[in-house]
Amino acid sequence: MYDREKIKLLRSRKEAWQNKIEAKMERSPERKKVFKTDSDIIVERLYTPAEIADNSYEEDLGLPGEYPFTRGVQPTMYRGRHWTMRQYAGFGSAEETNKRFKYLLEQGQTGLSIAFDLPTQIGYDSDHTLARGEVGKVGVAIDSLQDMEVLFDGIPLDKVSTSMTINSPAAVILAMYVAMAQKQGVSPEKLNGTIQNDILKEYVARGTYIFPPQPSMRLITDIFAYCAQNVPNWNTISISGYHIREAGSTAVQEIAFTLADGIAYVEAAIKAGLDVDNFAPRLSFFFNAHLNFFEEVAKFRAARRIWARVMKERFGARDPRSLMLRFHTQTAGCTLTAQQPDNNVVRVAFQALSAVLGGTQSLHTNSRDEALALPSEQSVLIALRTQQIIGYEIGVTDTVDPLGGSYYIEALTDCVEKDVMDYINKIDEMGGAVAAIEKGFMQREIQQSAYTYQRQIETEERIVVGVNKFLSDTEMPKDLLRVNPAVADRQVESLKRIQAERDQRQVADVLQRLRLVAQTDENIMPSVIEAVKAYATLGEICGILREVYGEYQQQVML
């Protein structure tokens, strides 16, 4: 992009400037000997065109909405419409969560994002022994189609985009959503939203798995195929780096492991006989917006460029939509502190800004009190208003990719890309993401990064305001949300009532058909939809699949 002779002269001038500065540093030294990002990328004292002189504008940046999508997946980005403002919500019963959904929509939220409780996430009904003490605690309890009907009562599904954070039982929850929409009179082709459906990161970072990897991958590719034919506007997977980052990874590891998982899903779908351009346009991603502001912006830009090249060069995708990395972002829950919780409002604002400057399509902002409890209504409103202020008041949405061309941002984007590709190549040599997970490679890398991060806090190499520096006595918030333990009793009573009132012969028949289909190569989704329409419960359906597929046993990583 630059004249070679001028770059040579600039490098010489910069070197002379550095020597001059360093000669005076004994009297006024810098704060640190070495400045690094969270991924250990060295941060230079100054960036100039010399650091990005080898870049080609067309090949490395391009124009927004065009390959390699470094500058954004839409031509006009937020000048056309803002990202979807989607606050993650769910607690207690379907009735309580429905009220929170309606409140958020009234306050200007533009999409719904559902948190499910732990029993739902691991395929157990609320009356199961292992569900005791967890019903409705970290999300809403969903046992049957009736709970889904209550959850979306009065919410028009043809006008609202819905994201659902569910993985191992994703096929069952999606089936309930489709069946419930049909009862509302909304056909599947009118549904918009995303189901997380990303099982590989569960083995690595989060732990809400049920089945072993191979049958889990079969369920995922069945969803790909079914939605391509029947629910065309649905994002069939949200390949998630968020939980990898929450488990302690660096920014580079987050992108590398997430894209490696994405490659594994594409390979599995192609192996199952699907055409890449038939399913790839509905793939989406889910990333974390952490604290190192410029590295986060560079991370998002690098991820788009890498994915576009992988899809074009490795998989031969031809549809431009197959090359686009579209992603949802959530601010970093692991950075929220119980000490001085109002500081979290500031942290979240900067994290959200990095996601917007990085070109996100959808955003959730965490609430100030989430280190202490589920967010209160007041805290959720502040979090939503944070997005609205970024979107409407401060001018960052007026031009596309406003940090594009920054010498630092472009150089950092290149560094992130290089380090990510080093990881992806290493994972390829191991046989791909599934093999790397089975060998414990990703788990060990994340564990080491998490340990290093914690040690840096303990030694004050890394400052956390209000935790290891700038301490003060502050009162804890008094309006914390607590889930009433009686929710579990009411949920179990509702479950028993549904089971008593339904057609038991029909339930037995549909579950038997599900068992038979699970033992074949036939797409499982129609049988799951048939089962949920008969009001077979989540636990009953997952129980059949447990019998057929078995359960995954976590490996101990040494």
C-alpha cells in the first residue's frame, strides 16, 4: 500500500526516534519494561505505515460487505440498521421470564435471548433427582411444549428474533419452538433466530454435554439439513468462543479454538452429504468482548478475514454469504467484580464499544450485579441503555469500520491472524478439533492461560480496580434478584399435570418411533417435533437418546 523507498526512510527515522527517546528514559522511565496484550502480543511504542507496509488493501482489507470482510459483513453496517440489542434473560418459571421479556421489549430491546436452567441444559426434567436445587436458578425451566407456550405468550414470533443458549438438547428445544410457533399460526419459514447448538465447546470449556461427540455431531448436522429445507431464516448454530474465553483462554485462543470447531462442523456436514453453500450461510458465531480494548477490536476483524479465507480456499464455498462470519457478542462475565459493582457499568460500556467497533451483528451487555446474583430489572435496564447510548448518541455508528486504517489496529489484526493460524495448523496436524479435544490439547491450553491470568492478578502485574488496587468499602446492592425456591415445587406440579392430561398411548408411540429413527441415518428432527407436539417432555426425549447414544464421560486432564 506504500512506496518502498518511503517506508525504508520511515523505518530509519523511527529507529532514530526510538534511540533518542530511550536515551532520556532513565529520568522518566515507562511504566513497564514490556507492554503486551492479553494474548502476549508485544505492543510497540509507536505504530507507523512501516508496520503494515506488506499489506494489500484489496487482499487483506477490502471494502465492507466484500471479501475478505475484514471491514464488516454489511456494506453500510450500522448506517442502515443497528446491531440487534439482545439482552440474555431467563430465570424461575416461564411466566416470570415472559414478564421480563415483555419488559425488555417495551424498553427498546430488538431481540430475545433465552437462558435455560441447568436441568434443561443437560436434558433432565424438573422432577429428576439431579435437578434438585437447580430448577429455575440460572435460567428458565423448560420441561415440555406447554412451558414454551407460556414463555412466548403474547410475543409475536414472526416479528421477534430469538436466540436460545442450548446445546446438547438443542434439537428438542428447537422442535418445541417450531411447534409452538405453528400453534401461534406462524409457519417455520417466517421464524428468525439462532440456536447455539455448539457441542464441541461444551467438552472444552462449559460442561453441559450429554452424548459422546459422534452422535452429538449427527444431531447437529440433522438440524443443519432440516432447517435448510424447512426453517430457512434460522441460524442453525452459534459456534461459541464466549465460553472458551470465560474459562480463561486468551483472545487468540478464543478465535483459534472457535474457528477450529467451526471447521469441524463444516467437515461433518459435508461428510453427511450436505452442500457447503446450502448450510454455510446460516452458520453464526458467538464471541466474548473482554477488557483489552484494541485487541478485542482486532480479534473480531481477524476472525472475519480468517473465516472468509477458510471457507473459500479449504471448502470451495462460492456463495458470498458462506464466507461471511456473522457473530453475536456478549460482554465478559468473568471480568465482573463483586467488589465495587458499579465499576462493572464502566467495564461493560468499553467492552460493548469494542464489539461495535469490531462490527458485531448482535450484542448482549452484562449487568452490574451479575457477580452477585441474577440481574435485577434496574440493572438490566442500565445494561440495555448502555447499548442504546453507543448506538444513538456517540457517533461511532455514523461511518463503517471507523478504526480501519489505524496503524495499530491493522498491525494488531495481522498479529492476531498469524497466531490464530498457527493454532489452527497445529490442530489440523492433530486430526482436527474433535481429535484435539479428545487429546485434551485445548483444555490444557485454556487451563494454563487461566492460571497465568489469575497469577497476574495476585502479583498485581495485572490491575483490577477495586480488587487488588484502589480498594474501598462500598455497600453491596440491596435489590438483588433471588429466585424463590417455591418455583421448583410449582414447576414439578405443572409437569405432573401435563403428564397426567396428555394422551399416554400417543406419547409411547412417538417415543418408540424416535428410538427407531435414532438407530438409523434418517434425519431425527421430524421425529423430535412429533414427540414434542404430543407433549413428551425434554427429559423423556433425551432419555431415549441417552439409551441409544450413551453418555459422555469427562476426561481428567493432567
